[in-house]
Amino acid sequence: MTKITEQPSKYRHLEKMTIQEITSYINKEDKKVALAVQKALPQLNDLITAIVTRLKAGGRLFYLGAGSGGRLSVLDSIELPTTYGIPKGMVNVILAGGVDHLIEALEEKEDDINEGWQRLQQEAISNKDIVIGISASGTTPFVLESLKKCRQSNIATGCIVSNPDSPIASQADYPVEVITGPEFVSGSTRMKCGTAQKMIFDIISTTAMIQLGRIEDNRMVNVKLINDKIIDRGVRILMDKTEVKDYNDAKSLLLKHGSVKNALDVLSLKAS
């Protein structure tokens, strides 16, 4: 395979550039990311279809990664229970070195070929679930060996990689190859590769949650009421979607039933 992610930057002598030149060139490279994701949409659609099918059937999604990609998947997963009101444990992350060490760059853990599968077993992984490996290079041993074990155990696998024809993609039932090209700083895959990964996590989680019925129209009707800002948002959604136009009445109704969705269902039953 060709490791495009390790190819030299197109830009030379970065230390001699002005601030204006550096930011302009980084922005120029970043513009390529969305186009790379667009090219990967057919693969991404297949992966999301597999995820939704399993989540609807009571299965779970596991992201499996190390380094920047793994840490970005943690950031996405921890927001979902609040934003969409899903139960904890529906979307999970197996991070090399452990999520407890998220703020530490335990890059040496990328080479551990046993930890990933061991921790998946601790989570009672089964063929109802799906595991997505994250690796810009497509070669990370932590991810590769874990996906091999998953396939041997008839567990569905996907991946998000940034090199074509990688070993990890060969172990994925649903590979997503988003080829963003050489980085501005050679080999620094936290840049364009990381941006692509963040975009893909957003697409996966948002699309899956919509497909699971966690959104109505374009509103977060299942959002957890954890602070004043979200309560205010919920009140305004309720006022917009119902005949309740008094703010305090809508707020009382929302807090009584615990979510916009519950309040809407109660009002709908009363109206029928």
C-alpha cells in the first residue's frame, strides 16, 4: 500500500513563512477535506446503514482507535446521551490506553495487539454489535488485530482510514477510505485526517440518531434538560410545535414530563 499520509508536505521551509502564509496554506489544504469526505459518501452510507440496522435491533456501536482519531471519537460519543437522550452504552469507545487517559498522548499503546480485543470481550461484544476501527494510516496494530478478532468471531466491522488499500480496510466489512492527501506538516495526521474524522463522526452520529427517531423535524426533542440553556431551548420548541404559547406554562409542562418528546406525546393524546 501507499502511505499517502506519510508523504512529504507540498510546502517547504515552513519555518521561513510568515503567519499570513502559514494560515493561508493551512486553510487551502483544509478546503480539500470536505471534497475528500464527499468522495467517500457511498462507503459511508453503507457503513451508516449497517450501524442503524444493528442499533435498531438492540445492538451497540463501538469505535476502536488510538491517537487523535480515537480521542475524537470519544468527544463525539460522550455528547450523544445528552443531545439525543439515548442510553449510555449504545455508542462506546475502546481507546488505546483507556478513555480515563484521554488527555494523555499514550501513543505507544497503538502497538498493543491484545488490549483492544480484550476490552471488547470485557464489554461482552457479540454479533449484534458493530465495531469501527479508526486509523489514519490504516495500519495501527491496536486497531488491526482487534478487527481481525472481530471478523473471526462473526462481528460486523467498519473502518475510517486515510490511505487506500490498507490492511485495516481489508479487515472491515464496511471500509470508509477518505483520502485527504499529504499533510501541511509532513505526517501530522491530526490536521486534515483529524478534520475528516471529526466530520465523519458528526455525519455518522447525526444520521444514525435521525434514523432512530431521536429527532423530529429538525429539533432535538429528546435532549436532556441538564441546564438553563437547554431548558429554554426545549420550552421554545414546545411553544413552536403546540398551542401552548405562554412561556411559563410551556416550561412547567416540559419539566413535568422530562423532555420535549414526552410533553408532545402527552399533548397529542389529550387532543385525540
